Amino acid sequence: MTTEISQETILSRTSWLKRLTNGLRILYASPATAVGTTIFILFVLMALFGPMLAPYGFNEQIYTDARQPPSPTHWFGTDNLGRDVFSRVVLGARDILRLSGLGTILAVISGTTFGLVSGYWGGLFDEILMRIFDSLLAMPALLLALLLLGTLGPSENSVLVVILIVYTPIVARVVRSVVLSVKTRAFVEAARLQGESLGRILFREILPSVLPALTVEAALRFSYAIFLVASLGFLGVGVQPPNPNWGLMVSEARQNVSQLPWALYFPAGAIAVVVIGVNLMADGLKRILQAGD
Amino acid sequence: MSEAKTATAQNELIPGTTKDVLVRVQNLKKYFPIRRGVLRRQVGAVQAVDGVSFEIRRGETLGLVGESGCGKSTTGRTILQLEKPTGGQVFFGDQELTNMSSSELRKARRHMQMIFQDPYASLNPRMTVGNIISEPLEIHNIGNAASRKERVQELLRLVGLNPYFINRYPHEFSGGQRQRIGIARALATNPSFIVADEPISALDVSIQAQVVNLLEDLKQELGLTYLFIAHDLSMVRYISDRVAVMYLGRIVEMGHRDEVYDHPLHPYTQALLSAIPIPDPDKEARRKRIILEGDVPSPANPPAACRFHTRCSYATDICREVDPEFRNFGTDSREHWVACHHAEKFND
């Protein structure tokens, strides 16, 4: 049996770096996904290295240059307080990606746990939990968010809690549906027969089968979370001024839109571009990960 | 060969298994509730296994045959406590499995394992072969990482696979190879009892023989005891020492394989055996088939008294009114039990 293959090639495992480059190569095979992934990577780099890229501080007022249209010195122009819009957009990336990313991670962790346990146990626990989640899902996300923020008060932590509560039910349902189809397969039974504990069955046997669907859902939730954080900023209930939140910037620039349209267009454009980018990437992930099954 | 010795040594360590009988099943019942309506009230039950009793002796293979849906798989699963029995008892050695706490049961599980029907569903597609086989070792805290890896490679060699396959995934293997991986996993903790639940019915015919021979060799080498569940009658005759025939949740005939196959005393067994094709065209042309009338009755509402009376051409009033007793028509060494009022008629 395949004696010509050397022992090393069979025993060696693909390193994570090789897997990462492999994954990227597959993502870049389709143009739409390539665009989305590039946009996402650029925004992440912007978030990481923003302070080095931005020519001015996010709150730095250049009184002599207030209300300037885009020019070589101020690429995106300046707002009515004389702040450089380009710097604010670049510096705002970190804030919005951090909040939505962290919120999504929290929602994915709690949603996965609830989905796994609920799907595997079934019965009354599942029934009650799913009805609670249904009632949360029945409310529009933004309305629920406003309601929660009204109770919690506006702060970064409240925004995280909002993302957690709004997206946990959605993630949990996706996970649960996969668990329902996997748990009846014989390998789960084999695991029970070997005497595996509940946690081991859930996280070691079942979770790996959930991962493709979960990754896609997490990417999608992330794009919606960006939108939600921006919306909350725009409504003035999330992060407070003078924070360079893109939604907040759009809201501030609204009053002067006829004279200073660039102060509105660039942050609004940033929101649109990153949301579309992440969405395209999620679409590509979906095609790649779910076709494999 | 050294494996054989350790396996027998292991078996002797299980407390109380000095007697000949390894597994004793007494009046085992498994009903699945049928629930209807908003309140999910129970309106009935599917009587998948309804009062099954038998013993499996150490070192023997008991074949369990019957058509689809007769409860043979459920019997195997209920013995291993994968399903909680509705009634009855299962003894393993002198331990009663049916009243064990879940932690006791978890410990006992290393002595009894199962080989599954579908080699595609029974291996986790996202785990490597090495992880799949070493899983039971990790759970029962056997050895350390290095010795486990060694054991996995030893098991792969034992079932006839390349021991360097440990980092491969199940999808890289054929059906027969996957079934070998399933067998290696079942053997990992050195169990003494194995339920083989239709282990070959999902495989190609040419591979079936290989896997059956492997099971046979392993039994010799490791001193295993099998409950072999199948619907392929000739394969069961080949591998089994004794055979039990099930119909609608009950055992209708059980005994030494040659007794059951050569002198079937139950009309159902006779019909079942008449369906085996003979690999000789002349004889095959003259083979008389007993065609049963009608369908198998629903196990949710089985016929009273003898369950076979609705389809039996010999049925009389007594069959519709009195449940037939299990009677032994064989000798002590070649026993032959049958549950039929008219068995004398066929016992010439």
C-alpha cells in the first residue's frame, strides 16, 4: 500500500502558514472575493497603522484651513471646525473595526455555545431558548439597540453589549441548525460509546463540522456590526464626540452638507466600502467553505 | 501474538467474568414513544424490541438476523446502553449495565465497543485517523501521547492499514479502508465484547469478504466476543457460532448455526432461508421460495399472541390466542430454541 510515499511526507502536517497562504490563494481566485478581501485587508492595515498614516490628529483643528475642499494638502478636505477629514477617516477605522470586531467575537462565542448546547440537548431547554431568541429576533436590530442603549447609557461597553445581544440569537440559530444535522450521525454515537463527556462531544466532535457555516456567519455578522456601530454613532447614542466614529462624522457633517459635502461623503463612503468589502469576502468564504461539504 | 496475550490478560482482569457467559440479556424491551398534538402527549409506542432474552458466551460469535426494521440494530444499541432500555436487564460479566450510573457506565465502556454500519458516517470527517483512533485512549487516560501514537500505529497495522496514515483524513480512504479504521478504533481500548452492527452491508461484495475475514482473524488473535448483526444470511452462517432470528422485536428461533440453517423449525426462518440464492444454476432453478403474504405488521401495533400468525400459512387458533413459549429441540451441546406452537411438525 503506497510504499513509494516516504514516511516523512505522510507524517508531516501542513503548517499554519502554508494553510493561510493556501486559503488566500483560493480567496483570490474569484475577482469579487479578491476585491472584498483586499478592501478588508487595507482597512485592517489602516486600523493598525492609522496613527502613522494620518497627517494630522483626529481632533487637531487647523483654523487657517477650515472648510477647505479636497486638495493636495487635505486629500479629503477639512470640516467646518478645521479638522482634516482624511486623518479622521483613517483614525476612525481603528475605533469602528475594534468595536464591531470585538462585539462580533463576543456574539460568536455566546451564540456558538448556546447553539451547540441547545441543538444537542434538544427538548424543553431548546424550546424555551429558541422562543426567547425568536422574540429578540422579532424586534428590528436598531430598535432593540436603541432600547438597550437607553437603559445602559451610551458608552463603548454598551455598544459591545448591544452587538452581543442583537447577534447572539442569529449565530445560535445557524450553529443549532448544523448541530441538528450532525448530531444524528454515527460518529457522534461512536463518541458517546467511547465515553466522551458532553463538552468533548460538543467542542471536539461537533464544533469542527459547524466551523465552515460559523465562519461565514461571523464574517457576515461582522459587516452588519460595522454598520450597526456606524448607525448608532450617527444617531448619537453610541460613541460620543469628538471620537472620529464614521457614523458620528456623517451626523456632524449633515448640517453643512450643502457647503461642505466632502466632510459627509468621505466617512459615509468609508462605511459603504468596508461593509461591501467584508460582505464580498463573506460571500466568497461561503462559496469556498460550504461547497466543500 | 503479544497482543493476543495482553488481550486475554485484560479480559481476566474484568471482575467476575470467570463464568462462561459474557453478556446476558434478560427480557430486554425498547419502546419509542409516539407523540402527537400540541401537548406532545404520548399516543402509542413503537415496540422496537419487545422482550428479548439471550446469552453470549465468551469467545463466541452470536449472529442476529432479521429483515429491516425487526429491531436487531436497536437490540445491539440497547445492550450497549446507547439507548436507554424501556425494560429488562443487561449483564456484562456480573455487572448490570442497566442500573449503572453514567460515570460507572463511562468506565465500563472501554470493555465493549461497536463497529458501525456506515463507514462514511461513523468517522468524524474533520479529524485525522490518528485522532479518531486515539480518542478512546485519551478518554480512558491510557498511556501518554507517545505511547498512544505507538498504539495507534500498532492498531493500524493490526487491521491491515499502513501505520503512517495517521495524519490523513477519512475522506482519503475507500469504504473498506474506512471500515478498517472503524474496527481499529473499536479495538483501541482492548475491549472483550464487540457489537458489529451490519459492518459489511455498506461495502462492495469483494470487500465484504476481506472485512469478515479480518473480523474472524481478530477474534482468534484477541479472544473477542461478537454480536454480529446482519441481514446477509450466508455471511452470518459463515461467521457465527450460534444464530438468533428476530421478527418484529422478538427472537423467534435461536441455536447452533447448523441446526438453524439446516433444520429451521420456525416458519419465518424457513421463509427467510428460502430466499438465499444458491451459487449453482441447476439447483438455483429448482430452489423453492416460500413467499410470505402481506407486509410486516407495524411494530407500533403488533399482532397479539404469536407475532407471525398474520403471515404464517400454518397458523391456527392457538397462534392467535397464546404466545408461544421458547422451547429447546436440540441437545445441550447443539441447542435449538424456537418459539412456535407447531414446531414439532417440522422437527423430523
